[in-house]
Amino acid sequence: MIKLLCCALVFLDISIKWTTQEAFPPKYLRYDPESSSKLLCDQCPPGTYLKQHCTARRKTLCAPCPNDYYTNTWHTSDECLYCSSTCKEMQYVKQECNSTHDRVCECREGRYLEVEFCLKHRSCPPGFGVLQAGTPEQNTVCKRCPDGFFSNETSSKAPCRKHTNCTALGLLLTQKGNTTHDNICSENNELTHRCGIDVTLCEEAFFRFAVPTKFTPNWLSVLVDNLPGTKINAESVERIKRRHSSQEQTFQLLKLWKHQNKDQDMVKKIIQDIDLCENSVQKHLAHTNLTFGQLSRLMDSLPGRKVTTEDIEGTAKVCSSSEQILKLLSLWRTKNGDQDTLKGLTHALRHLKTYHFPKTAAQSLKKTIRFLHSFTMYRLYQKLFLEIIGNQVQSEKISCL
Ligand SMILES: *[C@@H]1O[C@H](CO)[C@@H](O)[C@H](O)[C@H]1NC(C)=O
Ligand SMILES: *[C@@H]1O[C@H](CO)[C@@H](O)[C@H](O)[C@H]1NC(C)=O
Ligand SMILES: *[C@@H]1O[C@H](CO)[C@@H](O)[C@H](O)[C@H]1NC(C)=O
Ligand SMILES: *[C@@H]1O[C@H](CO)[C@@H](O)[C@H](O)[C@H]1NC(C)=O
Ligand SMILES: *[C@@H]1O[C@H](CO)[C@@H](O)[C@H](O)[C@H]1NC(C)=O
């Protein structure tokens, strides 16, 4: 027991001595045959090899490593290490070898070292984004895009991106995004659609259908009283009466009513029907594709005040080819005090015969006119006037009798 404790003390003693002496430069223990004693020699610094051990009379002798050799620690070796041979395939020399550092090779851009080979960094597929970009030592780390984020590409660099905030851009969200698709925003048509057709042919045809063919006393007041939703105020009714012919008044009133009640379910249904009708009109007109000259000729043939060349040029710039006729007709209509476009167009087509005008385009236009006078319109009309107002109008008429 006493012996053991004694040993422990000796050991402690030595270890304290050793650590203090280890400070700098590092030493090593060496038996010197000349003096027959144990010496503490200096180790050799990086960049050198040990040439001669120290003796009682002189210090350790170190010599510089030859070319292509190195040592990178304090040591007691009588040889330097050979620099690693050239870099592997797909690697480049990051640091050349010098006397204190071995050559450092690294995988080229876009690759990482897997055992012996430089492999390409993984690409994250759509729906996944890069969480940690790959390094020369590590592959890419991908992560599924969380709610509100998306990635629509296969990439080893792109993180998930935030869905575009349509509202913040002042746009409407037309399709909600998911992990692979961004939100799709659209311009708020009413405010910014540049082609901007005020009243479409369908809308006009539909509202004109509502004009009674026989003289109906107080027709406008009856209409105002019976239209559902927000009532049109008396001032507006008076204004419409002042500014428009009796033929035009119904149309103007319905236009205003539709605008004031856009959020009403019934108006929404009517708008849907009008949209369907417009799609058909677009289809009818899709193949007309008129040149500037042809458009000018068509516009010239319309009665009344003419649409100007500047108007036609402007329209050609901002409207798609299928919208151009519609826009020009709408311009003509406003210029001529809200004339009936279909009547004007029918007139124009009769007079166009003397001009050079593509037959197919003329036919498309005629078909469009026929379509707008057709059953579709009647159905639309029925929905609004017979089913909803009709009954009330009738009872009103009956009570008047
Ligand atoms: C050897 O290269 C390393 C790393 O590039 C550098 O830090 C060191 O100073 C160089 N040594 C000599 C002796 O040139
Ligand atoms: C979008 O932007 C609006 C207005 O800047 C903000 O109120 C809303 O929280 C944003 N939505 C998202 C999903 O970030
Ligand atoms: C994301 O939405 C697009 C269309 O917007 C659809 O084609 C796709 O299948 C959807 N993906 C997922 C994962 O729901
Ligand atoms: C990915 O989404 C962005 C933003 O919506 C879009 O600009 C880009 O064209 C899309 N890329 C592909 C390949 O669909
Ligand atoms: C319309 O006609 C023009 C030339 O007359 C042609 O360049 C254009 O491709 C046509 N467009 C369509 C949609 O047919």
C-alpha cells in the first residue's frame, strides 16, 4: 500500500515536469552514448527532417525537406514525407505541396468525395428545395417545400421559393400554388386590361333583347322597381332618360344595374352566361384575322361617325387579333351615341360587297350576328326577365289593367 502510493507520487512528479518542459520547442528523450546520460533534445520543426540528435554539447540538427517532400508537425523523423501524387480524376489542386504542407486535392465544382470518387451533387426535384448546398465533401441536402413555398425546377442550388403574394402586388390570385407551382396572379381586368372593351357584343345583345317591342308606359320605372339587388337611384334614372333614346334606355339601365350588383348571385350567373356567350363569339371570330387595311375598310363601311385611323392603330397595338374587331365595334358604338352594334355591323356587311374583303371573314361576322340573335340570347333573356322579373312585371301589368 505504501509502495503503491509512493509510485503514484513519483509518477505525478514526472508528469508535472514533463508538461512544463514540453512547452516549446517540443522535446524528446534521448540516451547520449558519449556522456552516457539521458538528454532532452529539441524536436525538428515542420519543413525539416532530423539530421543529427542532440549531444551534451550541441542542439539537435534539422535540415530542410528536399523538393516534393514535406513534414507538417514537430517530429523526430530522419525523413520527410513524400507529397501525395497527383490529384484524382475530377479533382483539382487546391494547394500545391510545399515543405510544410502536403498537396491538397478537392473535387471540382458541383461534385463531392464519396470514398474514392468525386460524384455529382444531388439535384432536388420539383417540390423539393435545397436545404444545404453541396460542398466538395458533402452531398446536397434536399427538403420538401413547406406550405406557402414551391420549387418548380430540378436543381442542386435552388431553395424552395415563397409563393408570389398576388394581393401584395395588387393582382388577383387566379390559381393557388402548391409545392411544385407558384401562385398564378392575373391583372385585375376591370382596372388594367389594356384592350378594355367597355361592353361586349353579348352583353349588348342580351340587354337589348330586354327592350320591349311594344310601347310600355313607365317601362323604365317598372324595371327599376323590380330588378333585384341594390336599387338604381332616381338621379341615375333621370340621367339615363335625359341622355339616351327610349330604345337605348333599357340597355343603359341594365348596364348600370349589372355594375352595381356584381357580387349578387344572380348577377354572377348572368355574367357567367355572358362569358359563355363571349367564348362562342370569340370562336366565331377566331379565323377572321384581318389586316390593318381590311379592318379600316370594315370600319369605313359602318354608318355614322367613323372610327379614326389612330384608333385602329392603337387597337392593333393593345388588342389580340381576335379582340380587335370587338374593340373597334365598341369604339364605333360609343362614338355614335350608343348605336346598336349589330345593326351597324349588318349595314356594314351589306356595303362591304363593293370592296375587297375576305369572304370567310364576312361569313364569320354574319354567323356571329345570327348567333347573337339566336336562341342563346333568348335563354339568357328568359332567365332574367321571365323567371325573375317577368312574374312581377306581369302582375304589375295586371294590376294596372
Ligand atoms: C506552404 O503552403 C501553406 C498553405 O498554402 C502556407 O500557409 C505556408 O506558408 C507555405 N509554406 C512555405 C514554407 O511556403
Ligand atoms: C400578402 O400580402 C398582404 C398585403 O401585403 C398581407 O396582408 C398578407 O398577409 C400576405 N400573404 C401572405 C401569404 O404572405
Ligand atoms: C400542383 O398544381 C398543378 C397545377 O396548378 C398540378 O398540375 C399539379 O399536379 C399539382 N401538384 C401537386 C403535387 O398537387
Ligand atoms: C418557375 O416559376 C417561376 C415563378 O413563377 C417562373 O418565372 C418560371 O418560369 C418557372 N419555371 C419553370 C421551369 O416552370
Ligand atoms: C394573321 O395574319 C397575319 C398576316 O396576314 C399573319 O402573320 C398571322 O400569323 C395571322 N395570325 C393568325 C392567328 O392566323
